[in-house]
Amino acid sequence: MLRALQIVFGSLVVAFLILPIIAILPLAFTSSVFLTYPIPSYSLRWFEELVTADVWRLSIINSLIVGGGATLLSTVLGTLAALGLRGNALPLAGLLRTLFLLPMVVPAVVLGVGMQIFLVRLGLASTYPGVIIAHAVLCVPFVVVSVSAALQGIDPAVEKAAMSLGAPPITVFRRVTLPLAVPGVVSGAVFAFATSLDEVVITLFVAGPNQRTLARQMFSSIRENISPTVAAAALLLIVGTLCLAALAALLRRREKPAVA
Amino acid sequence: MGAFIAFQDVTKKFGAVTVVDHLDLEIAKGEFLSLLGPSGSGKTTILMMLAGFERPSSGSILLADRPITHLPPHRRQMGVVFQNYALFPHMTVAENVAFPLEMQRVPRAEITRRVERALDMVRLSPLKDRKPSQLSGGQQQRVALTRALVFEPDVILMDEPLGALDKQLREHMQLEIRDLHRRLGLTIVFVTHDQSEALTMSDRIAVFNAGKVEQIDTPQAVYDRPRTRFVAEFIGETNLVEGKVVEAGAQQAVVRVGEAALNVSGEVSAGRDVSLSLRPERIRLGKEPAAANALPVTVADCIYHGDHMRLVLKSGPLELVARAERLAGDWAVGTEAVASFDPQDCTVLAS
């Protein structure tokens, strides 16, 4: 009885989370110019629009540039931060860790306003580096969390063993610590890219017309002229995110036997 | 020409806690020394200081008369075998064993040859391309041992290396390590809390308690002539008997226990209250009153152990445990008997 209730409740929660996403997807294949049901007939014209219309095509390219840049930057910074925080050898390591994770909880609007003022001062407002930096701030916590978890899974005795076998500290890092942390670094990078991909609020503040990302373009397209291109773009984002999530899950699976 | 390894007045504190307390310890080249003690006795910390992972708070450590107190671990040439093996999980068995040779910049071809020879020696060649996670505990243990031996280090340090293995495998590995030690003339420092392991494998045993050495001696001496109450109780089983010294001579004494005057061995001054250690298997049980070193006893309990019997004997307020071979007589509960022993089998304890 309880088991049945659990299943029903679980299904309802899943439906609540997924139905809105499912509802939008079929509209990507509509032949009509309106984003409404019922669908008169199916076509791929909105996907065509997505890759041919300049605003959409540019926004996809922008998303890849910004996402790639933010991923690279945040992965490097986040990994270094996680390494530095490891083992709480630093004074105030706990406080520092909290600071690194702050972008996860600070309201995006606040971060956006702050970022805009800051980037204008630096002369980076409405530039690619500016947007990449702003996104990277948001992505760093994911990398820090993921790499820290991977580092925590490394048995300190393994590194000691390497030392006793004649490896100087830099070699221990290169041959033992880093290879064992790689799954965490990669899954952190995947999260970072996914975060950058669907980031809208901060992009609104710091990006100029030339750095319009896909998510940002969808946002304005809904406000200005609701066309089914939005649904097509949504489908693209969801498929992309699912692929990334699958990649992360795969890495996690491979990570386990390595730690055991 | 001093000892190969020497700890000179080494103290290690973690915060306010003194883990190793003014340790002086010398280890000869080619010796198999066990550091034996309960957990928290400082034995692992001593090993970690020798390996270079911990710095002494004071004092110095010498290797072949050279101070190594502040030498980083990777320049000490010591093979360490850890409790949980600490194999590199992302490398194959062969890569694990090749690692120390790569660190010494041995030429590629020679590495391959030496790795193969080393793995052959422990019968692991067929598994050389496996990852550690695909090996059994015993196999991992052998890889860890091979990896620590392959670069021919001056000293092998082992931190409870057999703790995670089941009993049968553990006994097998004990013999294998003992054999390696003899064949290769290695200097081995072996940390364990298992007294039977220490007794079977070592040239000498250092018994630790609360950061201090209680006794360093050969296994026989540690077992037969324990110097302190702690050693007597920690190694094997023993009967502790309280008495008063009535006569003292060179390396022997007469101690009054209840009504009986017992001849025992040990250096002690007359008039003192002392504890004696008497191993259960050294007690002889007979029916006729023996001339010397005898206590009248009553059998209070008799426990069957297959290959032997354990007898609980009462002599007034004193309770003794004795070990009797199966066919050594019929010792039903309530039997009146006489327990005797040789003077050299009963030792006066220092405290």
C-alpha cells in the first residue's frame, strides 16, 4: 500500500517537472507560424529558420563561444581553487570555500548588476571576454564542488606511496593526483558548460547585441515575436543538455572503480 | 660504524599530545625489526617519521650515519608498503611496479626487463595488464610488495601490511615476507599490533606503549623474559602473581607468595613487593608434592580446546591459568594437585 503511494507520488513529481518541457517540444515541428496547439501539420521549417536566420545562427555560435570560454576559464580556476582548498591546510579554508560557492546562492540579478558596473569600469562591458568572465563566475562553484569531491576520493596513502617511491611533489601531482582527479574535472567542466548554456539573467546585464546567446535570444524572441523557432531552439538546448548529462553520468560511473 | 638506522632522542607531538616520547632506537643492516604495540602507541608515527611523512618535534634520525631528519620522502630510498596497499588505481600492475624505476630514470628497456622479472618472482606476470581493482586482496598485497622492492631500496617499511587479509592468507604472506627478507638480506621495519605476527617474523621486536619502548629483544627473550607487566600481558598469555622478595641474588630471587617461597629469575632488591609473570604452558601439574617451586592448587575449571586443555587453578586467593596437553592426565574439576615450574620460567617484572 505504502509502496503504491510512493510510486504514484513519485510519478506525479516527475510529471510536474517534465510535462512543461514535453509540452513545448512538439511545437518545434509545427508548420504553422503560431506557437499553439493543435498542430496543423508537421515540418522542419523552424529548424531551418534556426540555422539560416542570422540572429539565431549568430546566437548559437555565441553560445558556443561564451560557453567554451567560460568552461575553460572556470575549469582552470575552479580546479586550482579545489586543489588549494584541499585538506584545509590553508588558514580560513572553510571561509574561502564558502566564498567560492557564493555565486550559486547570490541572486543572479544582484550578480548581474554588480558584474555590469564592474565590467564597465574595466572597459569589458558588451565584449566577449566580459560575458565569458561573468559566466565563469557563475560556473566556478560547480567545478570547485566536483573537483573537491574527486580529490576527496583520493587515498592520501596513494600519494605518499608515490613520494616514497622517489617521486618529487610535482611528479606526484602530474602522475597521480591529477589523473585521479580528471573525472571530477571533466564532470565539473560539463556542468560549467551546461550552466553557461542556459544562463539568461547575467547575460541580459553584461552582453551587448553582438554577444547575444541562444538562451538570451529565446528570451527576447518570446517577448517580441512568439514564433515556433523558440520551440526548435528549446529542443536543441534540451538535447544538448541531455547529451552533457549523459556524458557526466558516464564519467561518474567510470570514476567509481578508480576510487575504490 | 654505528647502527644502520638510528633514532636519537626523537619526540613527536601532535598539538599537546606526545605520541613518541624521547625515543632511542637502533636498527642494524639486514635486520627484521617489528614495532609492536596497541593502536595509539606511536608505532605508526615512528614509521612515518622514518619514511619522511612526519617530522620529529625534536631529536634526529640517522641513516648510515647521515642525518635524514629533514630529508623529503622521495630522496630517502625507502620502500613503503601501506596498510591498504596504496596501489595507483589508474595504472596497471606493470605500470605500478615500473613507477619507482621511472623515477630513477632507468632506461625503458631495462624497466621492462626488471618489471617482468619482479612480477615473475611473485607469480603475477599473467596479471600484469590488470588494474588494481581487478585483483584480490592478496594479489594487491603482492603487487605493493613488489613495487616497494623493485627499485632495491635500502630499507623496506611496512605499516600493518597484512591487516586486511584473512587468517590463512596472512600466515602465507608472513612466510613469504620472511623468506624474501632472508633471501635478499633486506632491512625491514614492520609495524604490527598482532603479537603472533611479530613473533614469527622478526629478528627483534620493539614493544611500544604510550609512545615509549617497553622492551627491545629477540622474540624468544620478549616472550620468555618480559621485562614489564605491559610486555608480559601484551605478548601471549600470562599469569601475574604478586609477592614479596625475601632473598635476592644475581639474576635470581626468592619471592614469597602466600605460604610458598618461590625461586624466580630477575634482578631485584630484597623486601620489595613485585609482580611475577608465569606463562600457562610452563606450569607443570602433578599429583605428588614437588620439592621446589610448587603451589598446592585445586582445579576450578577445565576447558577443552582440541589440541590442548586450559585449566583454571586456584591456590588460596590466587588464580592461575595452565595449559595441559590433551593426554597429560585427567584433571576433573575439584582435583587437588600441585603446580610447579622452573625458576627461569618465572620472571620478576619491573613494574
